[in-house]
Amino acid sequence: MGQPVPRYDAAAKVTGRATYASDMPLDNPAYAFLVTSAIAKGRIDRFELDDAKRVRGVIEIVTHENAPKLKDSKLFSNGGYAGTTIQPLKSAEIAHDGQIIAVVVAESYEAAREAANRVKVSYSAAAPSATFDSPGTTTAAAKGQNSQFKEDPKVGDFAKAFDAAEVKLTASYATPTQHHNPLELFTTSCAWTGDNLVIYEGSQYVHGLKNGVAEQLGIDADKVRVVNPYVGGGFGSRGSMTPRTAIIAAMARRLNRPIKLVPTRDQGFTITTHRAETRHEIKLGASRDGRLVALRHEGAEVSSRPDAYCVGGTKTTTRLYVCPNVDSLVSIVRADRNTPGFMRSPPEVPYLFALESALDELAVELNMDPVELRRINDATRDPIDGKPYTSRSLMACFDEAAKAFGWSQRSPQPKSISDGDWLIGYGCAATCYPTLMGPSAARVRLQRDGRTRVEIAGHEIGTGAYTVIAETAAERLGVPLEKVAVFMGDSDLPPAPVAGGSNSTASTCSAVMMVCDQIRQRLFKALMPSDTLADKAKETVGISPAPSTQAAKGDRSLDIEKAFDALGVGVVEEYGEWKPEGAPLDSFRAMHNGQVRLVGGHQMKDQIAYAFGAEFVEVRVNRFTREIRCPRLVGAFAAGRIMNPRTARSQLMGGLIWGMSSALLEATEIDERNARYVNDNLADYLVPVNADVPGVEVILLSEEDDRINPLGVKGLGELGNVGTNAAICNAIYHATGQRIRKLPVRLEDIEL
Ligand code: MOS
């Protein structure tokens, strides 16, 4: 552990041997193609299917009139499995543009597509409400609508303190709809053998999907298996079940034939989730010397008509800095849209954009260096509940990143640095992300020659999960890394949590470590009678109920062959279930039911756990064309023990790049008359290419935290892309003197 070993799955991926869900061979499959709604609100009056049915090879076309009946599933964030409660093919009603309204199944993909294009639909359309400010939306406080949103954090007396503050700032910010756009499309293949269903689908949560589809089909969950050893990008889009899966499963059952669905890129924009657009008003009151005395964060998010999806990031923004008087409120705006969902660093990306921009504005007001402003308000305790941070290296990150970036060279005056036609600006912002963990099971099998098999239904979504799990097993068992085989992404394996909320390494590696220690315990007990392994061995072998970071360092592998001889077996296999401290009593039952019980962050009993970082960026704005470039991104991060610096660096680098992208490139544009996504393809939905990111530097700070979990691991998959958007806007202000509070920043927003 802690070594930058190459990726376990690297060779398989670059040679094309990695099999993704839609690569799985099926026996005589039929092919499905979706027909999606051309209106956002109203109802279907009539289908004309004759033309479509005449296409050679068409097997079946289902609409709400003849689709298999499915049971409902609750929203993921209300304890269910689903990313939306909008269930297509159930009635003639249309809830959003791009809703699935028919599925064509044919002998070939081409025939299914051709027939789908010939399906004619008559609608009675009504005027939809698209987003903020659209007529017909409704707005209400998030609290009470969504069981995951429990509180609007507050402490002290904000109004009084803000009134009396020496320096005051009020500013409003906005972030757009964004779509995950993983390279792998939202494919689903379903094959039945008798009563047993196998689903091949890219998923960040195979046990959730298995249980959710079983619930919708009304069958025993043990009859369903979800398989996807590799996932071509998730970013939150594959964490919850979408309606397509049960539909395809039910159609495959009816036809008694495997069905393969490969939706198009544009359909992916409406048949799954997305990052909701948000608005924020921040009020900051401070003393002249920079101490925050009052902070208020009011956020609003757009969701669908039936679902109050809510990311609710004030839980983080109200706890990041010391402030005695805090207030917050999150509201949900209901519109005629598909339900939004998790997208990388769900609440922190939009919510910290607002706070970290406002802090920079306050620094300007105070004529103070923005790093110093953060130092003055650095917290050791959660200002809302008074609980101590398990560890917090925010300012150490600022210092390291500032040094690497050359922050001291910066003259604070806007428009003070230029290079030919380019105005240059420097900006910075904090990042943080809660340390989350969930109950996880694992099975490990050790053979006498050291070959090891680790089984855990975790998910390799590109993060390096295979690699860190293999490293954990190799170290705990004292076998060479090459001898460890890891099996993931299959719901027949022991359950692991959703690969979301940056919990995977902490959860799965803790479980694997525990089970490896069970094996050691068995081997050790077998060797105990021997004199050669007395008390000394006990220490060096490091068998203890909860090995700490220190104990792991002193570990030495035991003599496996001797122990196997003593046991008289050829294979030792152990299964175990690990749960983090403070996990609720029903954790293991929920784990087997595919329900997530993540703990950590601010919800721990006596402490609060977050990973931190600081990000510095340089932007260049062309004084004639207003083109905005970002030649340098520098981030320093502290996230407890780093299991593998190579995969960690990749995650953080990707995060920084995506953070820049969230400031300058990414937005799903909405036609407000039709509540329809316009740029629903990879040509018009802008994502960064290499030329957009000439320089990215990641600095990993060492941080020891033995209070979070036995490994001392904080998640970092989502840490990198938080705050970057604010750092960019802060740098644009420095370059141009212009404060931009609405993302993404386009060159037409710059006035010079
Ligand atoms: Mo991540 S958005 O929690 O998959």
C-alpha cells in the first residue's frame, strides 16, 4: 500500500481485452432502439406504427398501451433504487422532453433504428416550464421533501451579526445544467435463463441495480445478476437505477430472447440524470481584520415535477470556515424536466463555487490576500456543531500550492499583469470533500503457492479500484502483487457500496484488509503450537483486530506453506463483512438489499471528517478576442493515507481538469420554450481536450488520520474538481477586473 504500482487493468484496457457491458456475448440477441418524446409536457394521443412495423426484421414495438407492467421504485435518495420516479411506458402522460415513449425490438440494430424513426406520434402538448424564472414552476424548501436533506444548518444570530458587521458582501451566483457524458453509452443487455436474469450494464452499484430491477419486475432479487467488470465512466450517472433496465428486462422475458439496447448519445441526456442548475445568494459579514462574523448561504436547485432531488451543499459551505453566526436555506424548484442526480462532487462543485467566489470578493473588499483571509478563518472545529475535524490540512495545502504556483509574485491589483495581447490573472480557492464510508463485504481465497483471489462487488469506474484492492490484499497477506487476482463488478460477489461519494477505497479496502486478516488469523493459529512462532511472531505478523497504520508498517508475511501444512488444506478462504464505526444497526441488512448507508462527513457522532485541498490557476484573457485560456492548474491535496500515488494523482488531475471545464466549457443549453436540451452531443457539449490543459500539477501532502477508519484513508475521487471553478473566476477578476458570477464563463461575458 502506498506504492505507485501501475494499474491492475492497464494492459487489458489499452489492448481492448477489457470487456464492457455491451461487449458481452449474447446468444441470438434481439436489438432494441428507444423512441423518445418530442414534447416536454402533455400527453400522447396516438401512435401510428404501421410504417414502422413494415421494416424488415421488426419483432415488436411496445408503447404504454402494450408494455409489460412494472412496479414502481422509490427515489434513490428516499431509500429506493431509482434515479427518477418518472416511469415511462406506463401512461400517455409526458413528464419531460426525451422521455422513453416506445421501444422497438428487431433482428438487427439497424432495423430497430429504422423502425424507431418511422414511429409517428401525435401529442397534445402543453407549454412546459423549463428552469428558473420559467412561468409555471413551483418552489419550496428542500427540507421535508427529500429524506437525504435533513437540515438547513444554522447557528447564532445571523441577521443581527450581519447588520452589525463592519464589512458586508451580498452576491448571487449561478451554475448550469451539466451532463456526465461518460464515453460508454447507457447500454443495457438482458438475458434470461429460465427464471434467472443476467443484466449487463455499466453500473456504479451492481447490488442496487440488482435489487431495484427485481423490485420493479416483482421477482426475488436472488434471481437477478448484474455484471460489468469494467465501466466506461460513471461520474454519478450510473449510481442509481434508470427506467430503461427493467423495461428491457421485462421485454426480454416476454420475447424469451436476450435483448441488447444501445441508446444514442443524445438519448443519454434524457434517459438518465444530470447535474441540476443552481442559484445561490451569499451574504458575508466580516470585521475589518478579516474575521467572518456572519455567513448566509441560500441555494436553489431545479428538479423534476415528481421528484425533489436535492444535492444541498450548505452542509459543507456552512462548516468550512469559523463563523459564529450562520444561516442557510435550500429550495427546490420543480419544472417539466427529467430528474437530476449525482454528478462528480455533487453538492460541493456548485455550492463551493458560490462560497469560494464570495470569499475572494470579500478579500478584495478588505484589501487582503485571499489566502490570508482563509488562514484567519481556518477552523479546527465544525462551526455548526462544534465537533473537531479528524484532521484538516487546508492551510498546509494552501501553503504548498502557493509555493509551487509562485503566488507570492502576484500583485493583487486587477489588470496589473499582461503578456502581449494577453491579460494574465491568478486565482485560488479551497476544495474539500466529506470522508464517506459504507458497509462492505469481501471474500478472499489464498492458495498455498500464494495465488490469491479477491472477490468484492466494488466497481472500477476508472478510479483505480482494482489496483488499490490488489495492493491491499498483497500487503496484508504478504504475497507478491502479481499473484493477486481481483474480481469486481458482479452482483454475485460479496456486496460493496455504491461507487459514489468517494467512499470506495475506504470501504472496499477496509473490508478486504479485514478479511485478509481473518485468513492470517487462521494461518497464525495453525502455526501457534510451533515454538518458532512465539510472541515475537505475533508482533511481526501483525495480527490484531484493527491493525493501525503503524502496525501495518511493521508487518511481515508469515510462512504460508508452513501454515498450510499445519492446517492440512490446499486453500484457505474467508468471507467477512466490515462496517465503519457509527454505521447504523441495519447496515448489513441494507447492504444485502442494495441500499446505501454511507456514514462520515459531518454526520459522525463526535467528529467531522473531510479531505481538503487548495487550487491555484492562471488564466489568460485576450484583450481583443476575449478568448480565455487556462495555462496552469496547480492543486495541493491532503486526503489521509494515499493508497497509490499514481492512481490518486490521476484522479486529482482529472478533477482539476473537470473543475476548469465546469468554469469555462461545460453547460447543457436549454431551449426554454420547449424545455429541451439543445447541445446533446459531444460536438456541442464542450469538454476539455489536451490543448485546453497545457499544465496540471498535483501535489500530494502526507496526512495521517487514524480516527476515520483502520486504513486512515479519506476519499479523493471527487476532491480535485471542487473549487476550481471559483479559482478560475477569481483569476478572471484578477486579469480583467470583471467579476463573473454565472457559469460557464463565455467570451461574450467578458467586457474589456
Ligand atoms: Mo459520485 S457523483 O458520488 O458517483
